[in-house]
Amino acid sequence: MKNIAILLSALMLTWVVPAWADVSRDDATASVQKASGGRVLAVEKTERDGRAVWRVKVLTPQGEVKVVLIDAATGRGL
């Protein structure tokens, strides 16, 4: 009976884990590229205020280099 409970718990966790999944590097890149209309130069994962963020460096159509931070958990810009 104990083994069945463990198996059911593990099975339920497989349904929950995708809700906790981080925003991928490609997703962060695509959202910044789409929002800015520019060309992404570099992407790295870092931390800000204790949260994981994607630091995306982009060259805007106006020729400016900007850094955009994307929350790795939510995909929202900071």
C-alpha cells in the first residue's frame, strides 16, 4: 500500500512540475526580439533581487544597445 501511495504522489508531481518550469532562453530571446524589433546580441541567465532572470542584450533598430531583464519564472520584463 505504501508503494502505491508513493507511485501516485510521483505521478501527481509530473502533472504539477510544468507549472513551475522556467522560461527558456529561446522564449526570452523571442519575446525581447519581438517587443524591440531589434537583433539580440547576447543572452545569459543571472540573478536579481534573489530571482532568476534572463539578461538579454539587444541592438535596437535605432542603433542603440539595450539590456532587458526577463523574469525566468514568469517571462515578464523587469
